[in-house]
Amino acid sequence: MDRTDLRNCRSLLFLPASNPRAIEKARDLPADLIVLDLEDAVREEEKGEARRLAVEATNGGFDGRPVAIRVNRAGSRHFGEDVTAVRHATIDYLVLAKAETGKDAHDASWLVAKPVLAMIETPRAVIDANVIAPSSAGLIAGVNDLTAALGLPEQKDREGLIFALQRIVLAARAADIPAFDGVYNRLESDAGLEAECRQGRAWGFDGKSVIHPSQIETANRLFGPTEEELEAARRLVAAATGGAERHDGKMIEAMHVEQAHRLIARARR
């Protein structure tokens, strides 16, 4: 994946920074972005050691793939120590947990001198996502915290999150940055994960957060273009001659040709 184009990122693998074994295994996994987590995945008593391990792990690289570290939210008692440690890490992005304002994202980026992926995890963040997005390199939906904050019961179809997730995508598109769907909580790759990936892509997300190696292939496959989509795109590009015209029983114009070119380019990358 091109490090400069996050929209090529189909899978974001979140790993506890306190787990050296999982980190070593991740060096050979096909996730498009590795995220070493200092927040929810790490026990309070392990925070200090997790910082040290995260910085150390980034020095070894991940087979040329981009890597990020997720820090605790701005204003938390761990945030200062997190960003101080992360300054010494070899990372491409900083993931900011529970970003709520544009200032949160801007300040975190300035402190670490890295672009920020802001996690939208609270009602306030959803409402102000359009303000957070311009200070961010991408938005990540924090579905678990959002579900809890909204008081939603467990849902298979995520019906209660539709408005929030669409608002995240809209804010990202308005700022011309990518948006990533939240995690699927079951650890294995199953029909539920497939359904969420198809749903997330249909809603406009560029990729999905994953929490287990078995989920990577599904996210990569379903957030990447299919052979049928690629063939249709190639036919459309070949047939287009400019202006509005009929193709394959539909009316196409320059916008559709541009979409087809983007799909083909994404598959190449």
C-alpha cells in the first residue's frame, strides 16, 4: 500500500502494545495498517511498559507497511506520557482515542509531528465530526464506545448507529480524507464480519478496523474491488467518448468515468 494514500487501506489491525508476541506475529500479517494500542487494550498497570514496547516495536518496521500508535484521549492522565514516548517512535500516523474537537486533533499532531487519525467515539465527536476532520488525516469510527454512550442494546445490523456512521463518512468526504469502519467484536472471521464489511463499504467507508489476524483477509477482500467491478470499470472506460452517453443500459458521464479510473487505480496499488 502506498503510505501517502490512506484510501488504499482496507484493514487496520489493532494490537495491544503490551503484547510483544502479537506484535512480532503482525510483522508478517497482510494488514494494510498496523496500530499499536496504548489505550483500551492495555491494563492500567501495564501502560508504562506498553509505551516502551510500542516504541521499540516500531524501530523494527512491519515489512514496509505503515504503522501507527493509538494514544489515550487528550486530557487524560496518560496522554502526556503517551505523546512524550511516541515522539521517539518510528511511526507514520498517530491514532487519537476519543477525539472531540478539532483542537484535540491539531494539538496531538503538533506534539508528535505526525498526521493524526481521529477516533470518533462519543456523541459530541459525531456531532462535531465535520470540525475534527479538517485537522485529521482520517477518521475512525469507534463503534463500541459509541454504542455504550448512546445506550444502544446489542444489535446485529447496527441500525442504531447508521446516522452516526454516515455522519463520520460525510465529514471525512467533505474534508477529502478517508474514513474507516469500527471493529467487529467476535474474534473469528464469520458471516457476521462479512456482513459488516459489505455494509461498511456500502455506507462509504474505505476500510475496517480489525482485532484478530483471522479477520484481515475478509476485510481486505471485501473492501477491495471485485473482479466483476474491475471488469465493468474497464469496459466503461473503454466505451466512454465524452459527455453524457448510453453504456450497458445506463446513462454515463465524466463523473462515472472518473469513478471507474479511481477503482482501477486502487486495484493496481
